[in-house]
Amino acid sequence: MVHSMTAFARVEKAGAQGTLSWELRSVNSRYLEPHLRLPESFRDLEGAVREALRQGISRGKLECTLRFTEENTDKPLQVDRERAAQLVAAAETIAGLIKNPAALNPLEVLAWPGVLVGDATDPQALNAEALALFNEGLKELKAGREREGAELARLINDRLTSIEEDVVTLRERVPQMLATQRQKVLDRFADMKAEMDPQRLEQEMVMLAQKSDVAEELDRLSTHIIEVRRVLKSGGAAGRRLDFLMQELNREANTLGSKAFDPRSTQAAVNLKVLIEQMREQVQNIE
């Protein structure tokens, strides 16, 4: 089964230390592009999150946002005195290099990462909870991509069926269209009241047959349709392969259009190009 690259998932979990929530958004991209937004205290998770994405998803631009709301908002604030002292010392060193430096703002010191700390939180346990919750969110995201991928495959298969029907119809009509074209050549000779040179007439018929021979293009269209269905059924990361097949289908439709010698074959080529373009747009969403 193929998967879409577009999906959304949100998971949340409340615990003794607070509430964790992940939002995962996935959109189209040629490659795997993860973008993580993590609170400073959860930065150690970045490597594990990226690895989980790499193992679970092949393509797509992913935005993964983690939020944490502490449970006890009225607990006393604690300051890491050692880190604050280091920060003040560093600021004073820089101030010595500046003429008339501004006074150090205590609130700016408090805002520096690591100066203001919690009291009895267990960072390792909290990180483990956050990572487990992320894996739940990733599973939900992949399920959404799978559901949408199934719908995309259905839409593409519907259009493949329409192309198959057009190919069969055109294949059946070609002898009739050739006969009509042959009659037009005969009528043109008759209107010119010219004596029919059998050799010239034969040359005209051969040229007409060569120009209007679309059997090879119809055969290749049928072959490509079979391959597209096989790739859709096989699943996996099929987007690039399907995109290539759309190009090949379009190439054959263009050749049919260039060989069109009858309004019916011209219309058939146009219909094929419309259906192929609709499929191509859907394929851009497939992983």
C-alpha cells in the first residue's frame, strides 16, 4: 500500500510532573525534511526523534512540536547559583571591554537557559515519557498517511481504468478511421479528375498507414498501466517511481496526438493527457 505525504497527528499525556503534547504535521517534499521544535530542557531528545522519523518515514517535510506544561505552577522558583555566577562573571568580563557598558539586568540573567531550574523533576524520566509519547504520535501520523494513500491509490486506479477504456476504444476505431481516410484520398483524386496512377495511390496509402500507425503507442500505454497498478499494489516508497511512469504515459499520449489523423483520435489523445495530468497531481502527494 502506498502512503500519502500529507497528514496531521496530535497526542497528549498528563503526568505527575505536568502535561506533554506533541503536534506532528507532514506535507510534500522530495526528501525527508524533519523540523523539530523542542523546549530547551528536552533538547537531548532530538537525536532519538530524528532517528525514529528516519526509520519510519521515507519522504516528506515534517514539523514536530513538543509542548510541556508543568503541573504545579505555584511551586517556589529555584536558581542555579553556580551557573548564574558564571554568567555574571562572563558578562563583567565583556563589560570591561566596552566603554560605558549598560548595567546588567537581573531578569536577563534569569532568562538565560539553565539559570532558573525546577525543584524535584526527573529530567530523564520526563524525556522517556516524551519520547514514548512521540512514538505514539508518529504511529498516528503514519496511520493517517496510510489512509490518505489508500484514497490516492483509488483515485489513480479509477483514472487508469478510464485510460484503459480509451485505449481499447481507440484500438477498435483505428481500422475504421483508416478506411475513412483512404476514402478521402480517393475522393480527392476524383475531385481533381486526375487519372489514378496505381503506384501513386499505393504510395499515398503507405504514407497514410505509416503516419497513422499507433499500435506501438497503444501497446506501451497498456504496459505502463500494468506497471502503475503493480507499483501501487506493491506499496512502500513509490512516489518517485510513479512520477517517472506518469512521464512515460504522457510521452505516449503526446505521440498519439502528433499522429492524430481523425477528430476522434485527436479527442482521444486530449482525454488521455487530461487523465494523466490528474494522476500526476495525485502522485506528487505519494511518499
